[in-house]
Amino acid sequence: MKKLVIAATAASAIASAAQAGALVDPIVEPVVIVEEATTSSSAGILIPILLILLLGVALAGGGESSSSSAG
């Protein structure tokens, strides 16, 4: 009888140890990917276009003031 109890205890210990890890999903940490922010390509061309436009407006509108002051 003692041998039967020892065998049953050993069998249940081995069976529970074998199934202990199978019921829980493994914990996997997510991989963090850091991506640097990139500037848009349109921002680099916007400032020169505005400067050319401003220069064009200044050249087109600035010719009249010198002839009206002489008089």
C-alpha cells in the first residue's frame, strides 16, 4: 500500500510538472522601433519660392515712387 501511494504521488508530481508550462502563453516583450521624424520635401522649396515671389512684387511695384516725388 505504501508503494502505491508513493507511486501515485510521484506520478502526479511528474505529470503536473510536465503540464505546468503548457497552459500559459509565453511573455514576449514588444520590440520598440524608433524612427526619426523626416521633414517634408515641400518645406525646403517653400521658402525660396516665397522669396522669389516677394522680390517680384517689390520690383513690380517700386518703380513709380521716384518719379512722383520730383516736381
